[in-house]
Amino acid sequence: MAFGRKPKSLDKLLREFMDKIPQKTEMKRGLVLHYWPEVVGDKIDAVTEKVKFDGSKLIVVVKNEAWRYEIHSNRYSIAKRLNDKVNSDVVKDIIVRT
């Protein structure tokens, strides 16, 4: 251990690790699914029945048409926030279904 060097944060170490592994896309997709509740908030998370990837598209199944419309109209901003959270462009589009 070198003295005088500041230790790296766990977040920074995790990001460095993920940039080096061959399965980083799959790992980042898993992180997107993990961060979904945090990014969309309690109300949208409560009406979300399923979130999964189909290639680069995030498929979201919600309980009713009103929420489908709400999420669909905000899909680009949600995708951007999810991508920012995992520091990657793994979400190219969000498809919302009831």
C-alpha cells in the first residue's frame, strides 16, 4: 500500500471494474433494473409489474393505460436518467405495455 495516496471510493472501483469486464453490457443492464425504482420514484415503481430488457430496449409492463401513457410520454427522460446512473447508453428506448 502506497502512503500518501487517497483510497478510491467503492463506487469508483466498481465503475473501473465494470469497464474492464467482457460482460459489462449485461452487468449494466442488471444495474438499470436495480436502479429502476430509485430513478422513477415510488408512484411509478408501485404500478410497474415487470421491467426487462429485449436487446437495447427496456420493456416496462404497468397496471393500467393511464400509467402507460405517463411513462411513455416521459420515456426519453427516464432512459437518460437510467443511462446516466450506470454511466452507459444501454437503454436505447423504453417500450411501455399494459
